[in-house]
Amino acid sequence: MAKITYQHPNGTVTVVDVEAPNTVMRGAKLNNIDGIEAQCGGSAQCGTCHVYVDEASTVVLPEMDPVEDDVLYGTACERSEHSRLSCQLPVTEALDGLLVHLPEAQS
């Protein structure tokens, strides 16, 4: 289990415990966190689960694969060096303490 923090553009913060083998996206959906649409259900095809990993994060994330990299170029909000698809971030204990910022829009 990992404690994941989701921060909305207005500054509202929601902290939830997410159990493996879920993803950061699924953790948001299971906990009714607005701001992650996940239209494709987590198959890295739509980009509507785009998040910005906090710049100060020391959590080690899995390497980004080429599919995720390509999808991030088509998201509703601008991609940054901290952009990730939350469906491609599997929850493990190593993600405990992860803070992700939700973008202004997903579609």
C-alpha cells in the first residue's frame, strides 16, 4: 500500500491509501477523485489521466515507455518534464508519499 496525494489546480489536496496492484489512476477512480477521466480505462491510449509529478518528489518512478511518451504529446494541458500518465504508474510501497498535481483539464 502507498499513500498518494492528489493536488487539484485550486490547491485542494486529497490523500488516499492505494493498494497494489492498482495504479495511481485507479487509486483516484476508486476514491472518487475528480480530475482524472481515464477514458481508455488505463491502456495508455487517451491521455486523460495526465498528471504532473511534484518537482520535489524523491519517489523513484518506473521508466517511461515509448507509448506513454507519445500519448503525452496529445494531452489537453501542456506536457512538462514532470508529466506522466497515471495509468502507467503501478502502485508499490516504493510510491508511498507520491504527490501528483492534476492539470486544469483532461480533454
